[in-house]
Amino acid sequence: MHPLFSILIALGLFTRLSAGALLVMTLVIEVFVYPDAWPTHLSWAGLLLYLIGRGAGPLSLDRVLRIP
């Protein structure tokens, strides 16, 4: 599922949903796989939280299709 969500974010389609899924995946990897890699995961989490909060932007398929 990881490549699917990355592609959707690149297209700006279902951006908030995809960012939420990737955030959950990042948290699971941080806790169970690489617990010492928190600086990297924290930067990913920050970017994903921004997308969840603000959306994809004006040049996205979400805007064209009027998906909130």
C-alpha cells in the first residue's frame, strides 16, 4: 500500500487520507522497526501532518474534483 499512497500524494488526489495512512505507517515503523531513527521519522511526520492539516494545494486533483 505504501507506493499507492505516495502516488496519490504526488497527484494530489485523496491527499489527506493518504498522508494519514503514511503517518500511521511511519509511527508503526518508528515504534517496532527502527526506534532509534526518530529524527528522520519526526521530519516525515511533520511533513505529513502539514498535508493532513492544509491539504494538497491549488494545483491538485483534490481541488479540481472538489474533494475536501
